[in-house]
Amino acid sequence: MSDPQERGAWSSKIGFILAGAGSAVGLGAIWRFPYYTGENGGAIFTLAFLICCFFIGYPVMIAELTLGRNTQKNPVGMFKKLAKGGGWKWLGGLCILSGFTIFAWYSIIAGWVVGYLYKTAIGTFSEVRDANMISSMFDQFSASGVTVSSLHALIILMTAFVVYRGVKSGIELLSKLLMPLLFLLLILLAIRSITLEGAADGLKFYLYPDFSKVSGMMILKAMGQALFSLSLGMGTMITYGSYLSKKENIPVSAAWITFFELLVCILAGLVIMPAVSAMGQSYTEGPDLIFKVLPSIFGQMPGGYYFGVGFFVLVIIAALTSTVSILEVPVAYFVDEKHWSRKKAVIFVGFIAYLIGTPAALAHGASDFWSNLAGIKGGFFTIISTVFGDISLSIGAFFIAIFVGWLWGVEKATTEIKSEENGITVSEFPIKKYWSFLIKFVAPVTIAIVFGYTMWKTFIGL
Ligand code: TRP
């Protein structure tokens, strides 16, 4: 995609929105959002998440797309071009590093989904009704190092193949067709889940905020999740913006992408939370949550076998349209800045991501050392997915907001957003005032306070 001939080549407005939504909608919504919600107090977390999406995520998405379209570059190249010296290219470097690392751990979970597709397809869950048994089946699965590592490799290979061949033809078309199916299936599953016996508790947990659960860490996680699920803070939207034509209306496209993403998050919560209480599982199960709950839902609906298989296929595709957008960032960097061939860049990044990911893949029971590292549940996996997945994205988004709001400046950004040429405006920008207030003040100040406070509490502990 960083082939200059392909620049600006999203085929149409809807093509771009779907590509952006394809990046955004993925495991972040279907797997991570439910388990973060479960771990961080339910409805109150969802509320904090929504607030962060509106006041931080959406304005930062506009900023990233604008930077990308203006410079037609990857994050490092973009800062080199616009910032002229200073430490800004290091921020670009952080984006690239996050790209490697997020790709490394994200593809482990995508590998689990492939494993679960296989298990569902061969009927492993067909006869099992006991929720505890389903739960221990997952523990066994995630602790089998060889299987999990092989599936991890498989996802990296599939993503590498797509990124190497170019994203347009295959996967984009596929995601256009399958995205509506994913919505439909989630709605059906939500209905099944809400009508399960014992679902009321889960619904209450998900819909009635408990204000006693507010904490710095909870808000940091909500902020991290907002950035993560909207693919912000590491340059994916900068890179995607660099393929965007001057005709497109950035704020409107960004609004659609945000809307689709939120819809999937909210639906995924509606599928999982009621089922957690109905199955007597624990909300704070962590990364295992959806894998311990979903097979039970499928087991208790007519045609559940087909729903199960269909669901996991769709989630794999949703995950692939996201992994592609993650891998694309470091690859675009090596191609543009280091003049590597696309093939070399893809092989290098994929290989390193596999190495970084391996200890994380073993951190779910396969290796005691990696599973309990630093006394944290989920050990190495939890550590890298928090550092590169919440913290690094918050840092990235903070500096992108500062850069666009104060250094490059709201006026230049506005000119780019409106694509003014010879006094003719292509896109109106009615929310300019609102956006500039958010990007200059609300986003950076909120991130700084939440981040500073949480780091202070965690490491200094007062
Ligand atoms: N947003 C994707 C998801 O929710 C993951 C993703 C893609 C991402 N590109 C990103 C996360 C860039 C952070 C930064 O599944």
C-alpha cells in the first residue's frame, strides 16, 4: 500500500470508511472491550470509555487522518516533514515500536480464535453443557504452548501475506461483504444472551454504573481502550490517511468509523455480560473471558453449531483487517524511510513480532515463568498488552494532539481538512471550533492528568 502509485487510492468514500472501520473493528471490540469492562466495574467503565471516545478518540482520529493526508507519509516520515527537527521523530519511533509489539500480542489472540473455530467446527462443544467444563477446556487449550504458538505463527503469516500482496483486492472486498453479517450475527447473539436464564445480573452490571468503582487505573484503561479500539495513537490512521483523496470529508468519515466501532463494542458487551452471569462465570476472568462464555451461548441456541462456526469465521476476518492495519505501519516505515523492499520489510517485522510474541503466547499457562511474571495475572502478556496497548497509545495520542493543536496548528489542519485550493473549499468544517477546543485543550489535558495520576499512584504509590 505504500507503493506511490497506490497512494490516494481508496476507491471511494465508502471504500475508505470501510477500510478505516475494518481497522477499527476487530478483537478490540469483540474480545478486549468485554473483558476490560468485566475487570473494571461494568457500566461505569463503559461510560468512561464512551466519554473518552467522544472527547479524545474522535478529535485525535481527525488529527491523525489530516496529518497523513497532508504529508502522504508514515508516522516517522510525517514528523520529519512537518516538525523539522526536535524530538518528534522519536515519537514516530514509538509508533513503529508499538506497531511491532501490538502486532506481536494481538496475533496471539487471533490465533486463539482460529483454534476455537476449529474446535467448534469439529463439534468439540456440541455435547458439552457444563459451563465449568467449557471453562477448563479453554485453560487446557491456552496452556498448550505448541498449539498456541503455531496458531500465532499462522496469523502472522496470513497477515504478512495480505500486507505483502496489497490490501485492496482481497481482504477489503471480503470485509465489505462480511461486515454487515457480523452486525447481524452480534444482534442475534445478544438477543439469545439477554434471554438466557440468569442474564439479569449481567445486564445490570453492564447498564447501571457503580460510581464506587471509579479509579485512576480504570479511567486509564478506558482511555487506552478508546484509543485502541479506534486504532489511534500509533499511526495507523496517519498511514491510512496518507492514502486518502483530497475529495473526502475527514470529519464525516471519522464519525462513521467511530460510530461503527462503538456499535460493535456495545453489542459485544450485550452478548458477553448477560451470558457471564447466566453461566455463573466471573466478570474478572481477563483475556479468557469470551472464550469461556461463547461456546455456552452457542450450545444453547437452535442452530448453535452454525452460529458458532459463522461467528468465529467473521471474527477472524475482522481481526485480519485490523492486524493488516497494524503491520502496515512498521512496514510503511521501512519501505519509505529505509528504502527496503516491501517483501523484506514484511518478513523482518513478522519475524521479530513472532519472537516478541512467543513469551506472551506462553503466558497463559504454558510456562509458569512467563505466566506469573512480576506476580501479575497473565504475566508477560498483561505487561506488554498494557504497555503497548494502553500506555504507549496514550503517550502517542497526547503528543499528536499537542503537535496538531499547538505546533503544526489548527489553521493548517483546517486548510487540509477543507482541502482549500484557490479559494475553493471542498469539504465544509462546521465543527472547527469544537474540534480545535478538544484537540488543543480537552484531549491533551485529560490524557496528561489521567496518565500522570495513574503512573504516580502505581509507581510512587501515594
Ligand atoms: N482497533 C483494532 C481493534 O480494535 C486494533 C488496531 C488496529 C489498533 N490498528 C491499531 C490498535 C492501531 C491500536 C493502534 O481490534
